[in-house]
Amino acid sequence: METSQNRNQRKRLIGVVASRSGDKTIKVVYYYKTPHPLYKKEIKRRTVVHAHDEDNVAKVGDTVEIMETRPLSRTKRWCVLSVVQTALPLTAVKE
């Protein structure tokens, strides 16, 4: 019971799939804003993380929810929980 509570307190992010790099691996871009240390203007920043996609459900452009997990490889420390929003196909965008 204690482990399920700890698992629910892990970090969760919502980001956009930037690329599919190999089987069951995606790159997720997480955008955020932070104030400049001296001038206090908000600066746009981004972080790229590698996430484990067990079922290969996420496609490029999809918005996904990811959760922090144990190290799965040299770079993968996140896993995909769900696809929040699917990307529009290119044919729908052009019309």
C-alpha cells in the first residue's frame, strides 16, 4: 500500500512528442517559462527527455503525459502514461 502512494507522488509532465527514436522510445519536449535572474522578464525554455513508450502508441506531434520512473537505459528516466491529444494528420492541416 505504501508503494502505491509513493508511486503516485512521482513527477508528471505534459509535453509534445518531438521524435520517435527506436523501438519503444520517444523524445518529449516540455516547454516552460522562467524569469531572467537580473531583468525578471519571462524567458521561454524547453527540456527534451527520452520516455519509454511500451505499446508504441505515441506519434510525432501528439501531446502525452509522462511520469518519472527508475532508469530504464542510459537516457530514459520517464515513461508514457497516456496520450492526452493526438496530432492532426498533415492532410487535415493543408485543407
